[in-house]
Amino acid sequence: MNRVQHNSVIRIVTDSSCDLPRELLNRLKIVVVPLVVHFGTESYSDGELPPQAFWERAVEGPAPQTSRPSPGTFEEIFRGLVEQGKKVLCITLTGKHSGTAETAQLAAERFGETVQVFDSHSLSLGVGLQAMAAAKAAEAGRSIEDIVALLEDFRSRIRTVVVLDTLEYVRSGGRADGFIAIVDRMTRVLNIKPIVGFEEGRLQLFGVARSFRRALNRVVEMVEELGPLEHLAVAHTRNREEAEDLADRLAERFDFPRGRILIREAGAVVASHAGFGAIGVFAVPGPAGGTCQ
């Protein structure tokens, strides 16, 4: 049985958009700060509503909205770890579409160099994979400077591609103003499926397809262009069967161990913007000079 060290000087904190399973968070000692989901005047911490309850509320309306944690929430968590003698590295979802990184940085400034914040330029398992890599490096005794350098390399290589079944939630959330006008009319009239992703932390339109299946085929082709993969993960919103099937295809196509493909249903924060039925692939090609773990 592998022995996991829990006495690392560095602790990893992330936000609830990471979508990592609880058992993995516990094993790697990753601390999660919950974002907030709003239905009108009612507010819930991310994770407070089970997926089924969230989607029942989303269908009933009003449409869910999200907000960042308060600086006080981050500060309380940072302080508790610092008082234990730990240094803290906080990995957040992209600051280009959320104020979470800014809020975490504001809280971190109270602790000087003891607490640092790193913008993942991603969301969901794109954040989660980076948090996992950082936590494993911390367990191995790497310095915080080494871990930040590792994350900068990891962030530069990760490729996020998402197929949306609907633009309704992206539209209501206001997170895709840069391209929403371009594809909104097409999706309404032609029922096409947008393929989106991130470039330096900003949501971009990668393409469109005339069916969900064709869109997934294009995702496989985009992943193939990356070359040999180091990490692979699939996230979905109420679309487990399609996610499992896509993981099977990716594993076979790229000779990647099926058991190493992390598959997760996205939590309420990501689901509030991705909408029902979305599939996201997070692929990390191997670096030229070694691996992150």
C-alpha cells in the first residue's frame, strides 16, 4: 500500500470549480473554497445542492447565477493553514471570466509571501488537474517556487475543449460576450453545436458542428493533434453515458490507460454556465523535458 505523506510544508487550496472527487481531495489534502450559486434571492454554497436538486431548480427557474467567495472566506482558510505553520498555494479558475482569483489575491496579501495565488486559466477539471499536480509536488517536498514553475508549464500545455448542447446558460451568465452574438442566431435557427475552449484563460469559439456527435468527433481530432498525452480527463453535465463513451474512444484512439481518465460530473458553478448535456475534454500533452509528477 502506498504511503501518502501529510506533513508537507506547503498546502494546496483551490476553489469548488475544480470538480475533483471528495476522496481525491482528502487523499491529497487539497482544501476547497466554495463558490456561490444563486437562484433569484436564494443562495447556496457550491456543493450544497446535489446535482439532481440543482437541475430541478435550474429547470424551474430562475436561471442560476454564480458569484465568487468573499475575501473573508479565503482569509479564514489561509489563516488556519498559516497558523499551522504551512505555506499556501491557491489555484483558482480563470481570472478572465471570474473575480475569484482577484478575491483570493486580495486575501493573500494579508499574509505576505506565505500565501501565493495562481490563476489556472481554466475551469472544472482543468483547475483540478493543476491542483492535483501541485499537491503531489508538495508531497514530494518541492519548494513553492518549483511548484509555481511546474504549474506555469502545465498551464501552457493543457488543452480544454467543450461541446455545448445549448447556449442558454452561457447567454444568461454573460460569460461569452466575445462570441455569443456570432453563434447565437445560428444555434437557434440551425441547431448547431458550438465547440469552445480557453486561450490564455479567455473563452473562445473553436468551431461549430451540425450535431453533437460530429462535434465530439471534432474534439477527438483536436486532441489527436496534441501528440502523446500525459493527462486526460472528461467532465460533463448530466451526460455520463456520453462522457464514458467518449473516454472509451479516447483511450483506444490514443492508447491511453482507460483507468487514468478522470470522469466527473461538473458541479453547480460550472453547470450554471455550461448548461445541460455539455461534454468537456481536458488533455495535457507530455512536456519535452519530463513529466509533472
